[in-house]
Amino acid sequence: MPQLNPNPWFFMMLTTWVIFSLILQPKLLPLTSTNRPSNKTQTPNKTIPWPWPWT
């Protein structure tokens, strides 16, 4: 059965993981988020009731 022969696909899988682990991952990890979390406490917004004309 050809599915049990690891020769054709194992080298490609190994190469892909090496490229990801050694090249791409260190380049992606230092990227910072554009929205940094703030330390401010958020105050709840005060809502104004809607003046319904039929009440």
C-alpha cells in the first residue's frame, strides 16, 4: 500500500517543520499587537432613557 511508505512525504513534512521552526516562527513572534491593553479602569457608560412618545 502506498500510504504506508513514508519515503515520498516524510522528507517534505520534516523540511516544512524545520523551515517553520527555524525561520518563520522567530520572525513572527516579535511582532507586537497594535492594540495594547491599557491599565485604566473602564467606567461604565451612562445611558439616557429614550423618550417614547406614546408613554
